[in-house]
Amino acid sequence: MVDGEWHTDEEMLEHDESGEFERAETSFRDWIRGSRKRPDEVVTDGPEPASGRYHLYVSYACPWAHRALTVRALLGLEDDISVSVVDPVRYDQGWEFDASKPGSTEDHLFGSDYLREVYREADSDYTGRVTVPVLWDTEEDTIVNNESEEIIRMFATAFSEYDNGVDLYPEGDRGEIDDVIDDVYPRINNGVYRAGFAESQDAYDDAVRDLFDALEEYDARLSEQRFLVGDSLTLADVCMFTTLYRFDEVYHNHFKCNYRQITDYDALWGYLRELCQLPGVEATCDMWHVKQHYYRSHGDINPKRRVPIGPDPDFFAPHARDDLPGDLPDVLAA
């Protein structure tokens, strides 16, 4: 959108002089009171973390929105933070609401046809990309935040009065959690997009090398420990999870990240299966939405918009990671 008027998403994709994809910054960056931005920075103003006050706009297809859904599920906040789900396929009119599609819903707050109308409710002159996730404050009638990493930090640190006691940002490990998230983002989370949207061979080659170097490193780490940081499940695992979940079915083929599949890595593949099988997480995973979105929305990459049938990895096969160092909280180990 530019000054509240709609323009196609393709017009707003940016690349540097070498042809490397550059992700645009998100625009709404407010914080809920009591959130911990970084290990030693607690938000002392802003809206209260009240049950029923906030509404989350997501796509099951989007790995960034999937982060927010996963943290919401792991913390047991499903009854405290309501959700609207867009249609998985995004054409030139942007994210659309179509409750006739499996898993999709109407816009429960405004009855909008398109997500851009929600952005316009928050700012009639909004300029920027219209993305998910979006965290909406129903008391202030505006968007709090549309940056996934900040939304999951808010859920994990500000809602202790309502969550199930799971601590995804434990004291003592916070610095390392932040370091891992900061490392995984450019090389893996955004690395697949850097490969898929590269406009030169050199940019693509650099992205793919960075990506698979990182996957090798984390496969080695996870061969010796159950989770990425310390002895427990953390936000770092959630940030890794949503990219790994999409990898073999989408990024390997669609974005040409085809050096190896996640199923080729003993540790990463077992780790991904364990995360998929955690209580509440399966309900956040919808591979039909994922594949419909990528293969049908990106006509410049997949002009025929054919959606592959396979490879259909079995995310619910036994993972055999229980004996590795690291434990789950009782509410997730049940």
C-alpha cells in the first residue's frame, strides 16, 4: 500500500545491486506492557496483556505467522488470543478472507474482504507491505505489531498470568537464545527466500551455500542435544521449526534449495518430527495451505501454478530424541 492505496506486492519486492532479495522492514512496532524485548529490557508502558483483548491475523502458509500460532499453542493461549486466518493463495489483491476455503476464516473483527482493509483501519494513510502476522488491539482499535519475532516475544514474556507455565525465554539462556535466533534468521529463515527470490546466479549461489552450511552446523548441534539452547524448548526452536516444516515440500523444489532435504539429516529430521508432535502444534500445521500458497501465488517462479503431490514426509513417525540431553515441561511432555 502507498498512502492507503493498494499496489501489488510484486512492485514492493526489493533487491540490491547484486540481485539479492532484501526483505522490507515491518511498520507497526509497538509492544505490550511487561514484554521483554531483550534479556535486560522490559517494556514498562504500552497496552496491558489482557485475555481477550488481542486478535491475531495469520496465514497457515506463512512461516512468520506460523511462529506466532506455534507460540500461542505451546503457551496454551488459544482461549486468550483469538485468530482470523486468510486464504492461502495470494494473488495481486493481496491476502484475502474466504471462509469457504478449508481452514480459512472470515475476518472476525471487521468482516473485511482483504487484509489491507485491516491495515487501513489502523492507518488510513498506511504505506508499506501488507503482511502476516498482525497483532490487533481491540481496545485501542489499532495494530500493535506486525513483526513476527516481536509478537512471539510478547506472547512468551507478557502473558504469564494466562499461560500454562511453559517458559520459552528462560532466564540464564536469554542471551544465547537471541544469538541463535539472530543467526538462524539470515542464513535459514530468510536464506530460503534469498535463494528463491534471487535475481542473479551469484546471489542465488551465495544464499544456497549459506543455507546448507547453516543446516550442517545445526544438524551437528542437534545430534548432541535435544533443543537448540540449554536444556529446554525455547523461542529459538520455534524460529527454526517453521522453516524446517516447509523445507522438503516447498523450499527444496520451489526455491531451488535442492542440495539436500531435511529428511537427509538424521538430527534435523528427528528434531522436526519431535516439534511437530508437541501438544497443540499439529493444529498449527497445515501443509495444504503451505503448498497452495507457494506454488499458486508465485506465478513468476511457477508460471503453470501446478502444486506437487509429494514428497509427503511423515512428520508423525517416531523421533527417538527422548534420550538426548534436554527435557520438556510436564504440560508438553504428557
